[in-house]
Amino acid sequence: MESHFGLANVWQQGDIVTKGVAIMLLVMSLASWIVILIKTLDIIRYKKMANASDGFWHSEDFATGMAKLGNDPGNPFRSLAEEGREATAHHRNTKAHLHDTLDVSDWVTRTLRNSIDSTTARMQSGLAILASVGSTAPFVGLFGTVWGIYHALLAIGLSGQSTIDKVAGPIGEALIMTALGLAVAIPAVLGYNALVRGNKSVLTKLNSFAHDLHAYFVTGARVASGGTANVVAMKKGA
């Protein structure tokens, strides 16, 4: 027996507001999943780069270590090493600018911190979409439900029939909008939390790599732990 209730009937019987809410939820869902998929692939790529960075310190020289990091211009570990090297060379070879009066440790720290900040901003781009969808989608769906119930009650009142079989269908259809809102919001919230954790693990590895680079450029030797107060400040600021 063909059912006269369900999503198809909600769309066919809904007015412009109901259809607008449904389209909005669909767009929000698509945006969320696109962000989740793209950022997940980015995190997987960054983690592979982080694993490759371990071989940097087992190289014979800096050039060999850079080769092990690969040629991807989007590799934050390679960018960090390149900018640290350029900052060190610039500071030691020129004295023409005011910033060159800074200590080499402070100058390298500043450069590495700026590189980490740029990477952090790039990794966090798009997460605001997930946060917005996760916090607003339930209320968008609830608005659709309230609007649908309002029109359902008007239709029931005009028909003069208030039996349960006449009430259950229209009210149940209106409640579908709340379910759709939750179906959009839940993946966005879970995706946001998972991506934040993934970014945090990559940034922790990046900060550790920056710490070692700072020691290498300033003293010419890598340190396993500890470090100067400038390195600590860099890690706190990143």
C-alpha cells in the first residue's frame, strides 16, 4: 500500500519556507562533509610528512635532510626548515636593518613561530564551518518543525477534523525537520572534534621539530629535550 506520509510528502506539501529550510539543511550537510573529507585527507598527508621528518635528523647534512622531506611546497616541516635556514643566513650575513640587531636566537625563534602560526591558520581553515553547522543546524530544523506544525494545525482547524489519524500524519511530517537538523549537526560536531585532535597531534610534532631546528641553527647541534627560554617561549606562542 502506497504511503502518503514521509519525506517526499513533506516536500510536495510544504510551502516555500519548509522547502527553504530543507534546502538550507542540505547545503549545510554537503558543506560539512566536504570540509570533513578535505581536512581528513590533509591530516593524513601531514602525518605522513611528520613521519618523514624523523629521517631529517639521520641525514649526513642539511641538504640531504631537506631531500628526505620531499619537494611538496605545502609541507610545513620543509617550510619550517627553509625559513629557519634563510633567517639564520640573513641574520649572520647582513646588518642593514633594525631587526638584525636582535640576537640570532630571538630572530630564529620569531621566524619559526611565524611559520608555525601560518601552518596553524591553514590547518584550522574550514573548521569554523563545522562549528557553525553543528551549533545552528538543530535550530534550523526546529524552526522547520515549528513552521510545519503551525500550518498543520491551521489545516486541521479548517477541516474541522481533529481525530488522531488526521493529526498524527501532519505533525509527524513536521517533526521530520527536527530529525534532519540533528542528522546534519551530529556529523559536523563529531567531525570538528576529530579534526581538532588530528591537527593537535600534527602541531605537536611540528613544534618539536621547530625546537630541534632552533637548537641546530643557533648552536649547530640538536637537543633532545629542554632548550633555551626562547624555545619555550616559541612553543607557547605557537
